Amino acid sequence: MNSQLQDFGLDSFFLQQLSVEEMEGNALARVTEVQRSVISVMCEDGERGVSLTTKLQRGVLEARPTVGDWVLLNTNRDTIDRVLDRRSLFKRAAAGKGDEIQPIAANVDTVFIVSSCNDEFKESRLERYLALCHESGAFPVLVLTKADLTETAQDFAARAQSVQRDLPVELINAKDRSALDGVQAWISPRATIALVGSSGVGKSTLLNALAGETMAATQDIREQDKKGRHTTTHRALYRLPDGGLMIDVPGMRELRVADVEEALAEVFDDIEELALGCKFSDCKHDSEPGCAVKAAVENGSLDPRRLASYQKLRRENAQATATIAERRAHERGFARVVEQAKWVKRNKGLDE
Ligand SMILES: Nc1nc2c(ncn2[C@@H]2O[C@H](COP(=O)(O)OP(=O)(O)OP(=O)(O)O)[C@@H](O)[C@H]2O)c(=O)[nH]1
Ligand SMILES: [Mg+2]
Ligand SMILES: [Zn+2]
């Protein structure tokens, strides 16, 4: 096996998906950058820009190559022919109409959910990221930056652990390379980590500190409202000099969930457990009689904020999942009409 590709995370999970002919004729590569329609991949002889086959361009968004994907190039090595099955996929409901799933980062082992020890940190945002993470199949670690700018960093860690008791939390100053041992411990030579979180929390700063050199540009947050300036504008995968792969993801304004029903049950397992005691099995925990969840809020054992967050994500998920299903059904219907027309044309051709 080519060692350059192994250093980029190639293993038997991907190799076993290739046929003998593909092993011989086509080049394997990992997607390192996606900028609109421009895609860069790492192959055994280095990085190159490639395009997509028309089939992939026209296919559903979720199936199109994203950063971290393992792909097969054509024999000319300028086009992506096929995207290999993913080991994990971090995705969201696409911004805007939201009737498609947008893949964000593929084949990720660990997700660093990056948040700062200031007003940017919100339990409900963390719950949203955790749901997407559980659904993706990658392991979540919360990285709390800017611990050097406050006396109360531990309070932020405690708030995070009230969301998920066993969530690993790393409190850091992302600018101080000498104090990143806790974060380093999550990095291993061939594993892939994705950095996700709001703009300005320090994702690129952390990447640069771990690399010991500037890999991605960083920029001060805005003075007036402390928000980030959306400095990173496209997703890219980097290899750290001492091994380990990192995907820097731009801060996303909108991170809507879809397809996360099971993940929500995991992230909100306390509420799901309480719900077993509700009188009605389809209780919405709004105003139904005999609601064990509402009772827990009333006796102070469940935070009303957490219930509100759970209900909001459930609603959003149900709506997005329904819209996506509708679009898919529509597309299938359309595909059938096209097939039918082709068939008619072919058969008419035979008669003539
Ligand atoms: N003091 C301090 N400053 C930090 C820390 N982490 C990041 N910063 C600063 O925060 C600002 C934003 O950091 P970036 O790394 O550009 O943020 P980002 O998350 O990559 O933002 P986008 O690319 O917009 O998504 C920079 O000025 C960093 O120097 C930290 O732990 N401590
Ligand atoms: Mg950045
Ligand atoms: Zn209930």
C-alpha cells in the first residue's frame, strides 16, 4: 500500500471496496479541498485539481464528494469517477431551502466541537452539534478556547458537562502551543479530526498551533459584537507535520439538523427515559395530562431550557426530514418519467 496515502488515512476499509480492475487502472485519492466546483485531491504522487463526472454532478448533493472522501479517479486522473462508501459523514440540512442533505466532512474519526469561554458558548448550540456528531458516527470532544481570557473557564466546562456528563472537555488557549497536551492526546497519525464551531472561536488558530506553522489564515473577532468574521471560507483537509489529519471547517451561520432522530434520542436520553412514564406513548410534552417530562420540569429535576431545546430540534428534524423525503420522491417520479419517455422512443424506433 502506498505510504503517502496511508499517511492520509488509507486503510483496508476503503481498499476492500475496489475491484481488481479498479486496483490496477484507477488512482485512489482523498479529497483535500472543496471550493464550489473546484476540488483538490491527494493521490500517491501529490495533490491535484480534478472535476466530477456528469453523473456525480447531477446526482444528489449527499452523494457528491466532500472533504475527507476517498475517491477513485479515471485513468487520466483528472476526473472523480466514484466516491467510496464512507466510514462516517458529518452533514447538515443544506442552508437555504433545506430540502437536501449537505455533506460537510467524510471519514472523520473525531469531531472537535470548538466553542469559546465567553457568550458564544451556549448549551443549546452544543446539543445541536452533539446530535449531528452522534448521527455522523464520529466521536465528539468539546474544545473550549479562550480559557486564558476569563477567570471562570471551569464554569463553562461544568455547563458543558451538564449537557452530557461523560463528554470529554479540553480547556485551552488555542494560541499557546506549549499547553495543548490535552488536545494532542486525541490526535493519532492516521486518524482524521474535523474542527467545527462558530466563526471566530479559534478553529484555524488551533490548527496552526498544532501544526507549528500557518496552515490557515486567522483574524480578530469584531470588537462591537464579538462575532467572528468568517475568515475561513472553504473546507480543507491538512496533514500535521508529526502525523494526523485535520479538517478545518468554516464557521457555519446555519446548522440545521436532518435525519437525526436516533441521535436526538441519545443526546437527550434523560428526556427519553422520563417520557417512558408519560400517560400517552405519543406525548409531545406540551399540555397533555399525565406528562412525566413536564412533571420533572415542575419539580426542578429537568431544566426547562433543555426541554425547549429538545422540542425545537425534534420539530426542525421532522420538518427537514419530511421535506427531503418529498424531494426524493419527486426526483424518483421524475426519473421514472424520463425512463418511460426513453423506452417509448426506443420502441418507436424499432417499429419504424
Ligand atoms: N486569547 C485567545 N485568543 C484566541 C484563542 N483562540 C482563538 N483566538 C483568537 O480568536 C480570533 C479568531 O480565531 P480564528 O482561528 O480565525 O477563528 P475560526 O474559528 O477559524 O473562525 P472562522 O474561520 O471564521 O470560522 C483570532 O484573533 C485568534 O487569535 C484563544 O484560545 N485565546
Ligand atoms: Mg478559520
Ligand atoms: Zn410527556
